[in-house]
Amino acid sequence: MNGKPRRIRKLRKAKVSRALKKKLESIYKGYNKREFVDPDPLLFLYDYPDTRDREIAGLIAACLAYGRVEMIMKSVGRVLDTMGASPFEYLTRSDARKISSDFKGFKYRFAGETHICALINGIRRVVFDYGSLEGCFLAGTDTGETIVPAGLSFLTQSLDPLRQTGHLLADPLKTSACKRSHLYLRWMVREDGVDPGGWKRVAPDQLIIPLDTHMYRIGTILGFTRRKNPDRAAALEVTQGFRKINEKDPVKYDFSLTRFGIRRSLEMDELEKYLRDSDLVRINKEESKEKQ
């Protein structure tokens, strides 16, 4: 008796999902453009055509991507200017003493010179040991676990085994959504008009949504998560929701959707009104109740 209603709901949900994907694609085509990047630390990555430089610059930019955007841009700019045209070459010719001297007096919110030096020395060590940050990430995926959580945990541990970077590197083993870490992976793995890519051995379908307050709100609007906090579990639920829409690239819509609420000309309420679909939300809630 219960089989027929479930089949009907499944067909209805498939129809609703197609309608939602059409809306998301429309937003992607309209706002996934470089003209909407500024101001965003992603801008720095465009200055590095060599992936060896880009992955280093990207990690530094992502680690400092918290707080007021104007201060983020200033702090990232200071670090990368000090490293010169090629961060990779800077690391190959610098030792711990030079790095300490170059970044003496560095201060950005919770991060001081000890933290930034620990991060840069960690990057230097990883590049020396594994050839690249991507190489280190991949070395951690041999455990048979899901690629991104395993690789990210191994990379973070390799960069900061003694936990000396402070707030700069989130710990993937804790309950945090690790938004900045997943933002970095999005930049380096995806390649389109906004994300420059560079990592060729990690597939976009493995990525996890960089969950911030904006994407968390979107996830709740769409019924992808009912969790009360934007934590790791919520990030996985929201990612799974988008994976049902776009299996091969679940984080595709992240940049374009998060322009709303960040750029003054794009209001979050407008996006909510456009996306909200009572059928989709109701079906998702019904499924959640059935699983309980």
C-alpha cells in the first residue's frame, strides 16, 4: 500500500529537482563570472599561471580568508608580495631563518608572525617531501577512505604536525565544516570561468561544499539540511543535496550562489524568493522524517 505513494513522490521529486537545476544553472550563467570575483582572495590565484605557484598562493589566501574582506586582501597581499613572483621559488631558496626574518611583525587578527611562519615552513616542508601540495593530498588518500576527508586530514597534519598555525588551519578531525579548506580545494580542483584549477588528479565530484553562513542558509531553504549549526555534518548534507542535482560537480553553484548576501547589489532575500520551492522542501522533510 505504501509503495505507490512513494513512487509518486519520487517521480514528483525528480521533476522538482529538474526545475531546481534549471534555476541553479540560470544563476550560474549569470553570476559565475570574473567580474563578480572582486573583492575576493580568489583574485590572487589569477596571478600565477604555474600550478606550483598557484597552489601555494591559494593555500595562503584561503588560510587568511576570514574577517573583513578589505583586511583579508591586504594581509594576503603582504604575504604574497614578500614571496615575490614565484612562491615556489621563494620556498626553494628560503630557510626557516629567512622566513622568520621576512615575516617578522606580521599580524592579522588571531594570526601573528609565529603562526604565518609555521604555515609557510609547513608548506616548504611538504613541497620538499612530496613535490607539491597536491602530491601530499593524494598521498593521504591511499587509506581507502573517502578521498577528500582523508586527503585533507593528511595534508593538514603534514603542514602542521605540532598545531603551531593557530587559527590558520582548521582541523578536519573536529566537527568544524572547514570552510576555508574546502574553499581552497574548490579553487584548485574545479576549472571554469571563476575557479582556475590546477590539480588534475582530484575529481570535482569528490568535493565538499565550503559551508559558510550564506550557503548554510541556502541549504536550509532547499531542505538539504535541518541541522541547527553549519558544522561538518551539515556541510556533508548540503553537499549531498547538491550532488543529487549535479552528481559530477556538486560544488559548481557555490560561487554564484554566495554572491548573494556578499555583494551589496545582490540581496539574499531575492535569492531565497527565487529558489524557494515548497514541494522540494516538503518532500525533503518527509524523507527526513521517514529516516528517523
